[in-house]
Amino acid sequence: MELQPSHSMKLTVARLLPIVPPTIAIAAALLVGAGLIAIAGVSPVKAYSVLFSEALANYYGLANTLTKMAPLLLTSLGVLVALKAGQFNIGGEGQIYMGGLGSALIGLYVHGLPGFIHIPLALLGGFLLGALWGLIPGYLKAVQGVNEVITTLLLNYIAQNLISYLVSDKGPMIERGAPSPFSPTIDPTAQLPILLPQTQTHAGILVGLLATVVLWFVFAQTPWGYQIEAVGQNPIAARYAGISVHRTIMAVMALAGGLAGLAGAGEVMGLKYRLFENFSPGYGFDAIAIAFLSRGNLAGVALISLFFGALRSGANVMQRSAGVPVTVVYAIQGLTVLFIAISLVLERRITLKRQQSTVSS
């Protein structure tokens, strides 16, 4: 007698299936990375032990991981939200810079407010400027049909150079006599509180986790979340269903920019306390990889952001303790993206073959 899988087993398999490709991609990247480490003459076991023990099991290492996870998580959420509406937000880096600018303006030029008002106001400033930077390509895509990949990518450079000018020698926000391009310190009432004593881990990580929960509720429980996914899956059908595709695209791109803007605000308000030139080390580009690896799963975004934060946190320690160059960590990140891209292509081909076989039969 042939045993048939139960309904609960099928549900379990269906829920676990989306995490299989990113898990395989990460494992494959770590395996290839182990080969690179071995070529460098270092034990891969020792190198990875140092990397993850220092990044996750050590108090200060974990604190550093969480500090780096905060902007990765918020920016990745922005990329993911846009993806759910069928839009490719490549502009997270520029939106981070604009969010940092928005929070710095409130922190520098608005005075006399208590912290419980000043902090939310500065966060709002970061969100709004980031949202504006996301709305521009959203409007151009929805109304003019301009490809959002091009516009978001170009806006990255505009935002980065704008910040560079503002804190340059001739810029209006430079601190006079500063040895490098940065603004004066923001008011203490606009600075995010430190969560772990004697570390740089600030409340920005709580903002990211709260945003994750809110977005889960939006997509799972609200009509607007359904509208976003409907536009992403089939904009023509969504339009026939009475959904305004143009408004949805613009709103989603603004929300995506606002989330990345919060990441920039957190860097200024919780870590730097100033607006620096080039204050983001590329979080916006890492966020693209994280969003694709998550396969649209919000919990997956949080976990993979933690993983990427651990890689960034443990890289320098691994170099000092095991003699492995930091570039190996960047190679692991790139290989992870490569393997997930390969898995997506293979999955697409398998799906097409199944559809063709179904039609022919």
C-alpha cells in the first residue's frame, strides 16, 4: 500500500521550501570561501570560528553586529517592499544619505525640544527626505514610464555628492576647522539612546525590528498590503480590479525610500552624531542582495541582515586573528548573490518546463 503524504506534511514542506535556495546559496558561498581561505594558507575552520564567534558569541562583537544589522535591515525592507510591488529599488544607498541629511537638519537646527519629541522628529525628517528620494523615481515610473532601475541608480550619485558638498570646505554644514568633511554634532536630545552599555549599539535596531513587524501586519492583514502584491504580480489585472496602479507604485517607492532614510537617520543619530561625507559603507547595495536572498520573507530579511552584519563585524577580527584578508568576506557576500541568482534561473526554467508539459498533456 502506497503511503500518501498528509496535508500537514505538505503544508510544512510548502512553508520550508522558500528557505531552501538561500540556505544552499549561503552554504555554497561559505564552502567556496573556505577554499579561498585555504589557498591563503589558513585553516578555514579556524577562520570561520573566529569570524562567527567574535561576531555573535562575544559581547562587544555581537554589539557591533547589531549596530551594522540596523541599517542593513531597514534598507533591505525598503528594497523588499518595492519588490513586492514589482519595482526594483536600486537607490537604497542614496536614500540612506538623504535620510541622514534629514535627521541631521532636525538635530542641528531645531533646538530646545525634549528628547521624546526631538528624537521622533529627527527620525521623521530622515524618513521624509528618504521618501522624497524614493518618490521621484516612483513618479517617473508610474507617470512617465521611466525605468526605475536607472533613476534610482543615478539618484544614488546625486545624493552622495550632495552630502559631500554640504559638508565640504565651502559647504553650509561644515564644522569650521574640522580636519575632515563633517558637520557639527547634533543636539544630545536628538541622539538615539545606547542599548548595550559601553558599545555603539543604539535604538536603531529596535526601529528596524518594529518596522519588520509593522510590514508583516500590513502585508498579512490589510487591504493595502494585498493591493501592493496584486500590483506586483499582475498590474493589468490589478487595474481591472479597481486598484490604482500608478498611486500604488508611487506610494510603495516613497515607503521604500523612507525605510532606507530611517537607516541613514539611525547612522547619524545613533552612531556618528554628525553628518559625514561617505558615511555609508555600501549598506544600500548589500540590501539588494539581502532582499533577494529573503525570497520575499520578512523574517528572512531580519535573519539574513543579521548574517551580513556578522560578516561585516567579524571581518576585521578574522583578519587580525587568523590572517585572512577582509576581501574574502566581500567575496563570500558576492558568491552568495551569485548562487542565489543561479538558483532563481534554474527555478524559473523548471517552472517553465512544468508549464509546457502541463499544456502539452
